[in-house]
Amino acid sequence: MKYLVIILAVLIAPSHANNLDSLNQKNWIHGSEDCNNNQDPAIDVFQFNESTYILRQNKCLNYEAPFIYVLFGEHTVFVQDTGATAEAELFPLYETIQKLIAEGPNSDLDILVTHSHSHGDHTAADIQFLGKPRVTLIEPDAESVQQYFGLNNWPNGTASTDLGGRELTVIPIPGHQTESIAIYDPQTQWLLTGDTFYPGRLYIRDWELYKSSIQRLLEFSTNNTISALLGTHIEMSKQAGKDYPMGSSYHPDEAALTLSVDDLSLLNTSLNELGSKPEEKVLSKFIIYPVGAVQKYIGSFLGWLKRKTK
Ligand SMILES: [Zn+2]
Ligand SMILES: [Zn+2]
């Protein structure tokens, strides 16, 4: 009987538990000291399970080296973010997604492209998806995001989107940026947090909005089972509190991509301790990093310029 219980426990245990270990131990492509001699592929493809992938852009193509999440449902494949490089010759994202679809058990799939938020390092390859068959691309502006998901009470409330047997929850989390969203995937029990929460410098543009978003995200995390929180960059090394220099295209010995609900709780507590005054604070796995008025001005100006030259 005892053995039967053990066997059943093994059979019932979530299969992603072991995969999470392999994700935590994954040594991502992380750039080079001399990018001219970098031989790594443009995109590092990590298969988490038969229907879940994480992609990372080569740091030598763009130092931001963002992560992209690809979740397969029965009728739709969900792609969160399109990376930091537009040109398909340099960064063949659409082609990579097509390849993953072709290699899977079902190639009869629509593609839904959404964004954690609209910064250029997460939207550059949108152009590769435009006009392609069976692609729905939600424009990365607040109005389009709210309208598509039916988030009528932004930033409160949540919405859901069904990929076929895989229903994702969409959670508004403005603060890093106006249209930031988080995604909860019940299959992997992942919470995708974009640039709002990741092992790195958490650039906070709107302090009060960010604080309340983290509070709501923590409430969501206590009401749902979360195996890992996954963001869109790594900027911390394995050494506690030590980040890489800004703009660095070489990240030896990177911290793991995953964060936990305890880490989110620590962020929430630290923000509350800082109160209403935006202030930088270095913690072992991330850095609270409020964006000053000058940086905000430059960011808005660049956004305006981008829209104007579109
Ligand atoms: Zn960002
Ligand atoms: Zn980013």
C-alpha cells in the first residue's frame, strides 16, 4: 500500500516541477566580451514542455536581450512580445514561431501576438507579423489592449483569453509603463510580469501606480497557485545585489530568470517601507529603481519621435 501511495504521488505530481529545475539551471546565451566574434544563434529557444517555450534574444544583437514567451493552446499560439530587433534577416522571430508550430502536433493554429508593454525592446519585430495569415496582433497602446481584452475598469479587474484548453488571465499592472500587463498561465502556473518584475533594475515611471499594481499582483498571487514569476530581462548576476553595468552586452554568470511569490512579497514590503518617496533600493535579487524626471522626459520625447516617424 505504501508503495502504491508513492507511485500515485509521483504520477499525480505536476510534471512541470522537474522542468522548473531545468529552467532555473538553464544557462542562457548571454553575449560576449567581443560581439564581433559571437557565434551564438540570434534566438535561444528553450522548450519548457510540449506546449511552452521561452525565447531569448542574443545580447550581441541588442544588449536588452529580452525574453519572449510562446504558449500553445488547442487553437491558438500566444506570443508575448516580439523582441528588440525588427529585421527578420538578423532576428528571425516570425520564422522561429512558424518552425515551432510546424514541429508541434497540431499546425492548424492562429497566432495571437500581445505585449507585456510597449517599449521598443518588446515590440520591434511586430512588423514581421503584420499581414501574415492567421495572425492577430494587438497594437501595444493602452486603448487597444483594454479594448481587445475587455478591461473596462483599468487598472482594476482582470480579463481572460482562451487559447483552447488553456485560459490565460490578463492583469493590468501600470507603473513601469501605462499599458503594462501581467499574464497568468494556469497550465504552467507561471505569472509573466514583463519589465514590472524581473531579476534586474525595476524601472518605475509612476511610483504610486506601480505600488498599487504590485499590491494587486501580490493579492492575485496569494489567491492562485504560482510556480514562478517570469519577467523579460535578466540584469542581476548570481552575486546578491550585483547588477551588470547598464547597456552591457556581456552577462557572464547570470542570475536565474525565475522569481518567487516570496520575492514579490519582499518587493511589496520594501515599496511600502519607502512610502510615498520614490527611492532606489538594492535587494539581493532585484533593484527598485525609480525613473527621474529627466529620464521620463527623454523617454516621452523618444516615444513621440517614434510615433512621428512611424
Ligand atoms: Zn520596459
Ligand atoms: Zn524591457
